[in-house]
Amino acid sequence: MQRFLRNNGLSLVLFAAFVIFLVGQSYTGWQVENADRQEHDRPPLAYTAYLQSGHFIEATFENWESEYLQMGAYVLLTVFLFQR
């Protein structure tokens, strides 16, 4: 088990961080969506209903798109630029 953790530590930590941040994003998005619904006199959404809503899906893909664009730009720039 210790060898598995040592050999796969980076993947395990990054996967755990991904899950933690996705849960955090979904929770805060749910709070924002319900606050917006309350302002417009609409009933609040249950958390599970929010996870299936367009608001959650849109926010998630916008974040992923931005991260992929940043990483893509970083990779392309490292082809031409060097840091010492």
C-alpha cells in the first residue's frame, strides 16, 4: 500500500483536489443560484436539482475552458520561451 501511495501520490493528490474544488464550486454555485431565485420570488432548488441544472453545467465548463486555455498558452509559450 505504501508503495502504491508513493508511486501514485501526485495523481491521488490532484484527483482529491479536483473533487474538493468541484464540490466547493457546486456548493457556492448552489447558494448563488438560490439567492438569485429568492430575489425573483422563485422557490429554491434542492442541491441535487442544482447539480442537474444548466447553471451548474455552464459554470463548470466555463471554468474548465479557462483552465485549458491557460494551460495551452503555457505549453505553447514554453516551446519558444525559456526561464533560467
